[in-house]
Amino acid sequence: MDTYPVNQPMLVIMDPDTAREVANSNLKKHWNLKKFVEPLAGTENLLLLEGAVWKKWRNVFNPSFSPTQLMSQVPTIVDYVTQFVAILDERASKNELFRMEEEATKVTIDVIGKVVCDHEFKTLTTDNEFVQLLRSSLTWMPDSQSFDPFHRHHPLRPLFWKYYKYRMDNYIGKVLDERFTFQNASKENRKRQKTGIDLALEEYFKESGQTVDARTATMDSEFRRYAIDNLQSLLFAGHDTTASTICYCYHELGKHPAELQKLRRELDDVFGVGVDAGEQIKHDPYIINKCDYTSAVIKEILRMWAPASTVREGRKDYFIKDPVTEEMLPTDKMLVWIPAISIHRDARYWGEDAHIFRPERWLPENADELPSAEAYRPFERGPRNCIGQELANIELKILLAMTIREFDIRSAFDELDTLDTDGSLWAADQSFKKGVQKCFDDEMYQILLAAGKPRQGMPARVKRRRGLMHG
């Protein structure tokens, strides 16, 4: 696909086996990715690093996202989801129209901040400076579909991006300084639970042959520099994935009452009818693994609305075999793109109901009907897959378990105009409301703002269901 002069020629990969080869190759991430990532998370992060440097920092952060470490953080996740439930309850009591993605962003950033670096962002209860800066930076993201040269190359954009990034760096730098720079061997420090950034610091020293306890260690300038960019990338990419996906869960379940009823029935079976799931999950975090249909719903949403994809930079010496003609296709000076959402909706792999919301396809008894694992890549695959995918899955299960029986949630695009003055990034740019307003015959299609977000942030209304008990 040649889109010059708007963009480089693209080689679009729609074959799962070819996608596997590209994902496992040593093709570098495409330089175009830097334009979207650098303003939000700098360049010293796992999204942009290459080669031995990338491998080093992937190893440093891997322990932060081990299953054991993440399950130890489940009570913390439950606490923040409880605050999110209170916000939905307030919205329901006032019968307010609001953008669900804005509220979902708050809970996911609070979770990542506490789980990864033991920092209270408090976005669910206060106006947090970092989140305001992040959202302000996103308002300057260019619309990749625009052909307006002034929009694509706005002269003020680099200045605003630099300003917002400088302030975000200062915010995260202070968080790290408070965590490590002034540490001592006090009894209180030795007792505190290790979080993700503690494990990363220990692994960082281990890479250079030293053994330390992060609860009493101090960081050096290199760790601080790389940690700032990586924490920002985790906060950006992590909150985007989870916040967008929970929005699509609510949206699709609201359109499919039979599937919604099945999900609620499973949660009743696992946690008890009319009983809040939060305290049970705190007491036994592994109870969420009993929720097969809940997991199936999440997998199906990630299939239909994959939040991201990968782009690689072609080379003179790298050729891709056409799976049909067996012709060797050159990649030099091309953007090699694996569009997950297109593969996920391809009837050749997923059948005639590829565009249909059908969680049952993911149940254990239907495993034989699924296509190759390579045809499912919401977090990409291969060595550069998403490091935070397990955290996202755990958080999504808890969010559904604690909200979907409590509330009836529906998207409200018919009332969208009433949100024009709500001060959100969506209201700031009215161009989002121009042109065709449906994709896949759905009003809530994805908008590319560095990652795939639900159109207009999912305007929504929430009602509390009657006859529910708590405790």
C-alpha cells in the first residue's frame, strides 16, 4: 500500500504465520512509532529501545510483572476498583451523562502507580497533575487520517509536547526520588512490601553482579533516567489498554443481553447471589481464575477491539514470502504493519461470525474450534510482546466482577452533543465528529490517539440494579 507523500509505503501483514515471522525477527520498531511515543514516554523505554539495551531493560522490568508479584497486588487493585464503583454509583444516583473512558483511565492509572511504584496518584479522588499533563499532551496528537499539512505539522506541537514531557519527567522523577534517593536501613523500610519498581532496581543491580535489597538501596543516575521513561510508557500504554478494553466490555455487553446474563450468572455462582465480590477476591485472589466466562468475555473484546498493533522498519536484506504466490516481497524503506484488529476479524481464521461478539468461542470446551494462536495477538506476540498484559487481564477480571452485577451500563451516543462543553480532550477537537461516524457498523469504533481509544470516550449512562446487597 503506497500512501506517499502522507506516509511511507506499507506492507500490511494479514497472514498469522507471516506475522509470527515478523514478530520474531530482528526488524527494528519503525521510526514512525517514535513520533507518537516520545512526547508521552521519551525514548529510553521498552517500546522504542532495540537490541542489547532493550533486552537488558526488559530483563530488569520482567520481575515486576511476574504472576506471583501481580497476584500479591490483587488486594490493592480491589481497593481502587472499590473507589471506581463509588464513582459509578454517584453517576447513577445523579443520572449523569459522562464519558466512561475518562473515569476508567483514572482507576487504571491509580492501579499502575501503586502496583508498580507504590505511588498514590489519587486520580479517582483528586485532579492529578500527571494525568492532566498526559491528557493535555494527547490533545496535540495529530490525526493520522488527516491530509491537512498544517494539522499534521502544526508549528506549536513540538513546543507543547516538550513542555508537557518536561513536567511529566519532573513528576515521575520526584516519585522515584521519594522512593529511593533518601532511603536508609530503617526497620520500617525493611518491613514494607516490595512493589514493581523495587524488583526492577534489584534486577538492575543483579545485571551488574551486585545483590541489593531495594527497600534500603539507592538508585543511580542511569536507572533513574530509564525508569522515568519506562514508568511513563507503562502508565500510558497500560492505562490505555485497560481503560479502553473495559469500555468495550460494557459497550458490547450492553448490546448483548443474553451474554450479559451468562456473565452475571457465572459471577453469582462464584461469589454468591447479591454478594459483593471485592472482599472475597481480597481474601482469595485466585478465585478469579474460576471465572471462565468472564475470561472469555475479555478475550473476545480484545479480539474485536485490539487496542494496539506493531509496526516494524523494513530492510534491504529482509524479504517476506507471500503466503499465496510464494513471491519474495522486498521490505526496504517500507513500514511493515501487523494490524491485529484486521487479523482478528478475518473470516478465513475466525469463521463467518468473525464480526460477531461471541465469548463462547473461548470456553475450554470449544478450544478445538479456535484458529492458530498466531491469529490472536491483542498484546502482540514474540519476544516484544506487551510486558503488562497479565496485569491488564487481572485488572479487567476484577473490574467486571465488581461492576457488571452492580450496574446496568449503556453507551449513549444519541446524547453526545450535550457533552460538547465537558472540557475533555474529545470536546476540545470537534473534528472527531466530522465524517463517517461508524466502523464495523458500530458508533463506538476506535480512534487512534497514540493507541486505539473508544470514539468520543464512550458517552455513557449508568443505573444501579435493584435488590443488590453488599458486604
